[in-house]
Amino acid sequence: MAFTDDDVVLFDRLDEALWRALEPCRDLFAKIIACACTRIPLLGKPETTSRIDRLLQAGAWTDAALALIELELPMWWPRRLAYENGEWICSLSRDANVPAEFDDTVDASHESLALAIVKAFVEARRRSRAACDSAPVAPGLQPTAEFTVCCDNFA
């Protein structure tokens, strides 16, 4: 699936909707799930979607945002959640064992903790989608009938 101009516009609209939102709401989460999530519809497990639905009905916005990351981007996790100068800052990372100064994180901020997490989720989703589309494809190798030689140095 190629990262098209439509995808760029879609993610830009999601960013704008999150930027304009003052507080989280069910409609905003539904829009995020419908537009940015690809794994949740494919999982086909009612317990996964009902878990997010229960969290949204209870108003547990932060838990719902973290559940989105857990289900949709299992290779990403929150590295940093901090409250500075009236805004929450969320950093998502793929490499927890890398020191923070060398890590390539996705950072987002918002006045609401849940929306800061969702903004970081959308940006990580955008980055993951773009990385999948730009990944090089290795050419296939044909086996030969000749001799096989191991060139590894095990000394």
C-alpha cells in the first residue's frame, strides 16, 4: 500500500482536528480509529474493540489512548509523559534500551494528556506508514547447483 497524497491529507486533517480539540470526546476517537487504525479492524476480535469502547464510555480517555497504541502500534510504547508549562508532552519510542539522547522518538504536546498521547500516536502511525512504503526490497536470490562455501570467521 503506497503512501499517497490522500494519506498525507488524511493525517494532516487528523493533526488539525487534534490541535483544535480542547478535550477528548468519543467522536474524535472514532475518527482516529476510522482513519488511522488498520490493525484493529483486521483483528476481528470483539474483545479488543469492546475494551476500547468500554474505556471510551467510561471517559477513560488516557487509558483508551494507550490501548490504541498497544493494539495498533505494538512496536511503539510511551517513553516519556511529562507536564511542562501547562502542556502534556508525550514521547513514543521503538527502542526503549537506547539512551534518550540517541533515540528517534515521536513527540507531541497538548493541554490534555489523552490528546497528547493520541497526537503522538497519529504521528507514529504516519511515520510507520511512510517507513513501510519506503523500505527497500531485496532482490530474490536463485539457488545454484554449484558448491556452497561458508565464509564466516568463527575464530
